Amino acid sequence: MAGKFSLEFVQSVKVALNPWYRGCSGAREFFARMHSAAVTNSNPSTKLEMKILTEQAPATIDVVFEDGSKLSLKGQNANVRDLIAVVRRKQQAVSMKVKK
């Protein structure tokens, strides 16, 4: 799992944001990276969803893994690299559980 990011062990990713709300650029960039061809090809069965909010609300990111565990992140004022690092750590933990 070292190197480029993948969607291995990820069932779904849902990003909810208001694109005009300040501080959502990290969440927006996170979704863009998840939606890139290289990443989506790593697990084509992963469901990717973006919900556009109309209310002034902070961005959220919800990830569901193959073992059923969930990860909810606050995407407001977050750096995309930090968001990816958190998901990667959870992926590693899930991979250890799934591969047993």
C-alpha cells in the first residue's frame, strides 16, 4: 500500500460540501484525487459520491471499508495530504484484519 494512493479495501467514499463555503478546498481536492483514473482503477467497485450542500455547513468525508468499519472526517480547512494520510492509516489497519 506504499506509494500512490489506492482504493484497496474501500467500499465507498462520500464527500459532502458547499463549494462556496470557505475552507472546503481540501475536501474538494480529496474527492478529485479519489475520482482520478489511477485511483478508481485500483478498486472499480468502490462507490464514490459527492453531495453538494446548499446550506452553509462544513465539509465532511465518510469512508466505509470492506470490513464494515467507518471513518468520518471533517474536511473543513483540512489539507488534502493530511486527509489521505488518515485514510491510508485506516486502510492499513483494515488490510491487516482482512488478510488474516
